[in-house]
Amino acid sequence: MGADRVAELLSGPARKVVVTTHRKPDGDAAGSMIAMARMLRGLGHDVVMWHVEGPGLPDHLAWLLAPGETVVSGPVDDHDERIVVSVDAATSHRVTDDDPCTLGEPIINIDHHHDNPLWGHFNLVDGEASSTAEMVVRVADALGVTIDEDIALPLYVGLVTDTGRFSYANTGAEAHVVAARLVDAGVEPAVVYRRLFEGVPLGDMRLFGHALASSRSELGGRFVVAVITDADVAAAGGTDSDGVAEALRAVEGAEVSAVIRQVPGGWRVSSRASGDAIDVSAIAALEGGGGHRAAAGFSSERDPDDIIRMMCDAIEAQHG
């Protein structure tokens, strides 16, 4: 299904809409949700943003919400009157453990994960797109929506984060064309960069440094991994380990990098691939996770050494 079909579904008389995205939202998830909600409100629709881990968004993305703009959670009382637009969610269980139709129906599924099983009633899925933000721009064009600064800012955040600051292999020509359009609409890249990647608390920087210093090399340097325990977090006085896997990806000879972070009940793994040789989303899928070829994650109850062995075996298997 193309963007024109989505536009047909979202055009016409005012409708009640729920716009949602996946749990543990990243920049693309939150940015695409906010931009889509603002677009639809501009068309006269009654729009609710909903997220299973709400209310609100994680602290590092909450600044994207305008004063008075909310993200709700819990039961949607008038769900039988609403349609659903899901953005950036590869599967329905990433949106909610319940039947997603409890949010409304039909469900319009807009996503760029290549392993999306087309779980919506209507599906706009393009595994070649750099980001869902890129696809929301296609929908905006099909709807005839003018992308102003309020819409462009969250879309730019989605674009810059899901392309790894335009460094991942998924960064095609369309991503750069879209970026230029968003800058023309008023986005200031330097301001966005500072909000996303600078102003890091000292404790988080210490945690980052510890993870780099304690990282280990496997498979002759093709796999670089760091393990972060609760004790490491307490000693550093920080909590945010985002960016560690990305930094380890830059190690010479590394095809895959990963951070294994202790969480309640087990471990959370974030992985990155350098180049096209390895699909880390396929590795994540072995443990019920997912993501993109170049960036993926999963949770596991295995101990870190067992996780590392599993990932080594999976990397070797992809080499054939």
C-alpha cells in the first residue's frame, strides 16, 4: 500500500484518531508520533497520542512535546469511535501486550522495519526507508500538508537518530532530500544536535567511559562488546548508557558491537552493525527482539557470557 492510500483513509470529514508507537520509544518513534499527531490535528481530526509506558515520554525526548501537548496511557474510553495510526512499530506486541484493537480500528501501520509482518489492517511498510520519519513525510505530501517547523522538528529528530547521524547503510538519497526540506522548514541542526547528544551529566559520561574501558573483543576483533552491571551504574553515578554500542562500532575491524546492560530480571542488549555483512535484527530475533539491520536490541535472562556466546555463534552463522 502506498502513501496515497493512507492519505485517502485520513482525508475527509474530521475523525477521532489514536496515534501510537512502540514501547521504549527512540527518536524516530517519538518524533514520528508527534509529527503525525500534529499533521492530523491540522486537518481537523481529534487526535490522542497514546503510549503503553506513558503518560508522557522518556525524559530525553520529552522536550519534543509542546506545552499542553500530552501522551496518554491506559484504557481509551472511546476507542470504538477511533481509528489507529501506529508508527515505527514492527509488531503489535511492541505497541501493547493487549489486542491493539482496544485502541481503535482499523489500524494503519506505518513502519520501515524490514521484518514487519504487516500486522495492521492497512500497511504502509518500506524496509528500504531510512526511518519512519521519512515515510511520514511521504504521507504529509500525499495529504497535501505543509510541513512547518512544528512538524519538521520531531521528524528531523527521527531522521537523524535512526540514520545514526546519517552514517548507517540505510541512509539513502531520500534521507538527505528530506533532511534538506526539514531544515528549509526551520529546523536548526546544531540546536537539535546539542539537545540530543550534548549536555551529558558527568555520571553518565563516567558510565560511558567505564563501558568503553571494560569492553572486550571476540571473533578476532569482529565483535566488540561491553557489559554494564548495576554495580557499574552505582559506581559511576549515572544511568544512561545510550551511545556506547555506537561508539564501539567504530573500533577497527568490528563488524558488530553490543552493550549488555543489567535490568530487572535479566539483561538488555543493544547491538550495532558496521556495514552490510551482518544483520543484527536477525540476531535479536533469536531472542524475541528486533530492530533494523544496523541497529537492534533484545532482552534475555541468559547470563552475559551465554549471551556473548550466542551472538558469536549467530555472527558466524551469517558468515556461512
